[in-house]
Amino acid sequence: MPNFTTEQIRSIMDDTENIRSMSVIAHVDHGKSTLTDSLICKAGIISAKQAGDARFTDTRADEQERGVTIKSTGVSLYFEHDEEDGKGAKPHLINLIDSPGHVDFSSEVTAALRITDGAMVVVDCIEGCAVQTETVLRQALAERVKVCLFVNKVDRCILELQMEPEDMFQRFRKAIEDVNVIIATYNDELMGDIQVSPDKGTVAFGSGLHGWGFNVERFAKIYASKMGVDKDKMMKRLWGDSFFNAKKKTWTNVQQPAGEENPLPRAFCQFIMTPINQLMNAIMNEDKAKYEKMMTTLGIVLKGDDKNLQGKPLMKRTMQVWINAADTLLSMIVTKLPSPRAAQKYRVENLYEGPMDDEAASAIRACDPKGPLMMYVSKMVPTSDKGRFYAFGRVFSGTIATGLKVRIQGPHYKPGGKEDLNIKSVQRTVLMMGRSTEQIADVPCGNTVALVGVDQYLLKSGTITTLDTAHNIADMKYSVSPVVKVAVRAKDGKDLPKLVEGLKKLSKSDPLVVCTTEESGEHVIAGCGELHVEICLKDLKEEYAQCDFTISDPVVSYRETVGQESSCTVLAKSPNKHNRIYLKAEPMEEEVSQGIEDGKLGPKADIKERAKLFRDKHSWSDNDARKIWCWGPETEGANVVVDVTQGVQYLIEIKEHVTSAFQWATKEGPLCEENMRGIRFNLMDVTLHTDSIHRGAGQIMPPTRRACFAAELTGTPTLQEPIFLVEITCPQDAMSGVYSCMNMRRGCVFEENPREGTPLIQVKAHLPVAESFGFVSALRQQTSGQAFPQCVFDHWENMPGNAMETGSKMQELVLGVRKRKSLKFEMPVVSDYMDKL
């Protein structure tokens, strides 16, 4: 039974200084959900016996079964934390979000980070810093979220590997250094120095499964009173190269000072790891005299039934009483992570799209509960009622209450416009409690909250506000993109409406999945990996559509591009033959395309900075960089139209029409109706009719589109395919299996790093997404289950070969895609699109 009531929680909500919003992020299987359990147990929601095995935040049946988190879950917890400043215990509210670690669900992590201010990174001390740790850390720093570190699974070092304290210290130090390297790489100046280190108290060690943990501060308090020194001084000494000379009773920073036969033990090992080691081993070896004596000196008192325990349960209980993980984590969260008021000062620039000095921005910066309401909904959580969702998000300013009339702004809303805007009232506001929800009347800023009754008006995420001049809160940038597609068809024709409804609900429930309907009538679901698509299909079948459907083989989306500059300037005439458009296409460098996709060179970047980047880094002429007309597809893709004409009359009047035709052309290219990417179209010359009625949209759009197609087809068109970055961890003797599996699938290994202190090797390789289906199971077969792969979408790469050559591999591929999309089964010809003078 929880040891707090909704009223207590509601009363703290007004005190912004005492709220902490944090997410738990880590690599897959490093123990996030297990660690979260110890905090939930401290709040009294689950019993101490269950903690560690319950995985309270894995709410779905398939999560419990597979033992992997799929959806991020929010819990609001109430704690009383004593800061030892003589004022007694202060109540704190912690909004905790447990996020998945699997790479296919990293969109959930982004959604969790957006609505929290702090993040706890969990690292397995045996495996160290893994690929996904880096991805989630990068996402956290991009969102300006402050991090602290928890080194997990220390019990394995002690019990399984029987390591010496000194080796453990080296292991921990390596893990912490790796994390700091990543933090330094992606650091943001505004956040100051956010590197983690044990002597600052931002790193904790422990075991989530057994529910114990400590940070250096904890032991520093004990020893500071014993030795009569200052706590902060002691913290510096308990980590790093400092040694205590017991004979002379002095501290030194040399391991073997003059006149000593044996090297001195490191302070961290002597004062912290050795007692823990001895106690655990004494209990496990059932050395009763020893452990009872230790317990008395340490002041551990076991109550009631706990006295009769033996072996492992006794060890677990003793450690929980002595150094409880929840207390350690709690003091770290409360003292080291920022409160919403502190965090929103530096996060507002990333969050808010509008000007930084308008009413909404200053309300967010001040985190003002009396100001206008600004709330961001980052994801939809399915309710017990089939097909309805809670809109889960965070209030950045103002107060949201039941029955309040709000403006629901989707991602396409422009201030002053009507598009993507609904004005509705909130039916209910509820608190998320893992599996259950608690009703609450109103929620002030700085808290996470779920809303009932706004799910019909939002697709995946959006801004909720009461201010009619407010801009949107910026949309989230995902680190992966949906490249794996499957088509679904209803088995029984009369189930089609069910399936279509189900797909709508599915696209709400997951931040990243994209459901589209092709012109051929296929329903396509795109996800970012095999596992992601598999989970989506399972949800669709059981939850949302509840009907049988057939699933096509997974297919991959390609991008069309050009290999070189167009062989000639392409001409296209308007239907009334009075206007002519001359175009040329040329390829852009990969860096430019990436820059546009990141937004540095995109339409939203600052014009002067963008022109400077184009000029200095990518050697474009200044004129070209300033005269980019538009980006496409979707106004922000990696293709551009550059105006290189000289002195053409009426040119600016047709800009709109050229832009809209270009959006249409880049969305469906001539080869096989895939998006274009990395093409720069140069508008060489335009001949226009003097009478404005003869150069309307109907006269300008068709020739622009045809000219774009012809320009692509004359510039040795080719396809770009998506490439996965695969990281494989495996023992040395399984390497041959990895290589043979890679070579069969056009993969190439580009680096191998042996892991220190383990027989394992970390291999990084590039693998085309098209070859990745069934790759995981094939790799496991060849290495008899010893290799663990992780695939992340990495980049696009031009495919070798010319699509225009008959009988080439490339052409087979293009024709295959055309056949699947039920287009005309032959290659497009330039003369279809190009006009004669």
C-alpha cells in the first residue's frame, strides 16, 4: 500500500523547488527497470520482498515475458528526504520515467527525456559503456538534460568474479571515464561542466537486483565523524589516487611511499569496497561469528523474521538495511538533479520555437504556475479502455485543471493560422502510477500529467496552451528513422474498416511508427528495426484492429539520387507553350545532406550562419548559398533548388509554383516513386510570358516537375540504400562466424576493440538494411548463440551500378520496386519528360 495520498502529492506540486522529474536511461539489459523497483519499493507501492523481481514499470504482458522494456512508463513518487541542515525531513515529489534500452525503441527514450530535467544513466560495471549508452546519452545532452551515473551489478563483481577491490576500482573508473568522454563530446556550454565523478557525489555504485547502493558521500559522512575531518574533504580522499598510511596515520597520494614494504591499499578499496566484500562473503560462506560481529559494529539491526534467514536472502536483507539503494539514489536525485525552475531557465531555448522574449517563453523560463498554460504532450499511453489514450506530457508553465478550455496545437500549427488547431476542454487530469492512475483536480507547472479526452485531436505529440499568441513547443528530434516497412492486408474483406481504424490507433501509440496508405491500396507500416515492427504488428493484431491480416515480407525504402551533373541542360515547356524552364541537377556531398537533415543547413537555421557554413565548409559560392529557394520533400528534406539565373523578369512571381512542384517531384521520383535525396537542382534560365494570366500555377507546376525528373534521369540516376551500424559483442573464437555472416550479406567490418579484462571483442560493422532481415538469427546460428548484435540506422549510401543500363543489378532492383508498387513495369525514358526546343 502506498505510504502517501493524492492530497499529499497535490500539496507538494505547488512547491516547484521540491519536484524532480527524471528518466532512467541505459543500454539494453543493464538493469533500469530493476533499479527503478527499489525506488518504488521505498515509496511503499510494492513490498521489499518483490523489489528486484517485480519489474513494476514493465506493465505489459509481453514485457514481463520477454524481460525487456518496450514502452516507457511514468510513476509519481512521494518521499521525505532529510538534507541534514537541521530543518528536518522535507517532502519531495519525484516524477520518474523508466525508459526502454533496446535500440529499436529509442524514440521512447527521446519522448521521456523531453519531459524530464534529469536523467540517471545506468551502466553495467562488467560490460562497461556500450553502444546504446552512447546513443541515449547523446539524446539526453541534445535535450539539455542533466545526467548522473549509477554503476550497476556490483554484486556480480564480488560474488561471481570474486574480484579484488583494486580491480573493481579500475573497472569502475574505466566505466566512469567512458561516460565522461561521451559527455565531453556532446557538451552544451550553457549547462556548464556536467561531467560526473564520485567525489562530486554524482556517481553511485550498487546492485539494483539486491537493492543496495552507495555513493562516496555516504561513506564520507561515516568516516568524517570518526576521523574528525570535514565531509567534503573526506569525499575527495575516498576516490582517485589517495592512500591512507595506517602506521603514520597520514594521507598520501603515492601508492608505495619510501620505507614501506607493501604498497598501500587505495582509500576507496580500504574504506568502502573491502568492508562490503568481507560482509557479503562472510554471509555467503555462512561464517556466523564473523558476520554477526561486523553487523554489530556497523549498527545493522535485523527485525522479526529476518533474523532466521540464511545465505543469499540474508545477504540481500542485510545490505538493504545497511546501505539501501533507494536512500542513496534519492539523496543523489534530490541534491544533484535540477528542479523544474532551475532547469527550464536553460532549456527554454531548445523547447520553444517562438521568440525568446514573448509571454509564453518568459512563463516557461520562470516556471510560473500563475502564467499562461504551456504543456507538451510527448506520447500517448493506451488506457484499459480499448482504443482510447491518455495524453501524457509535462506542464511547463501555468496550471492545467479538469474542465479547462485549451488550444490543442499539433506539430503543423502556425501562429495565427487555423491548421492543426482544436479548441476543446480537458475532461480529466490524472497522475500516472505505473499500471494504475490516480485522479487529481489540477496540476501546476513542473509536473508530468496525463490528460483524458484530448487524444482524438492529437496524433503523436503536440502543444497544449491557453495563450492564443503562443508558438509550438519544438518537435522532438529522433536519433533513428523508420526504414523497415511491411505491408498489411486484411484476410477478410469486411475487416478492412477495422484494420484502417487499428492503424490510426497504432500510429498514435508509438512516437515513431509511420502508417501510410499507398496508391495501390496497400497499408504500409514503417518501423526502425525488425523488433520494432514485430511489436507494432503484435499490438495491431491483439489490441487495436482485433482481426486477422496477412503481412508481406519486410521491404526497405530507398532514396533516389544522381551520380554526376546532368549531361545537358534540360528544357520543359508549359502546356500553353509560352513559358520555358531550364534546369540542371547535380549531386550534393553527403555532409551537406546530413547537415540539412540535422537542421544546421535546413530551412529553420539562421540565414547568415547557414550561408557562412555553405561557403566555408562546403565551398559553395556566396551567391548560391543565399539563393536557395526551397528544400524538399516536406519542405525540409535533403534536396534544394538554387536560383542561378541572371536578370530574369517576373522570376519572383513563379517562386511559389516552382516550390510546390518541387515538393511534389522530390516526394515521388521518376525511377520508382521513392523520395529523392542529395540532389541540387540549378535553375539555369526561365522564359516567361509577359501576361501574368498565362503563367499561373497550372502553367508553371507541370513543366517544373517534368524538368526535375528529366534532370535526374540525365545525371546517371542511382538509388541510395539505408545502412545499419551493427555493434556485435562476442568472444574471440566466435569471430569467424561473425565475418562469414557479414560477408554473405554485403556487410563490412570496420573496427574491432577488445574489452579490457574480458575475453570479449566489440566489433563495429556496416550492414545494408535490405540484408538485415533474419540477420540476428543467422548470426546466432553461426556463432552458436555467443554473439549479441545491436543494429542502429546510420546513414544512406549510393548503390553501385547504373540504373539506365539494361540488365544491370540496379535496374532489376528498380523494376522490382516498381512491380511491388504496381507501377508501369519498365524503366522511365528521358524523352517522356524532356521537351524539344
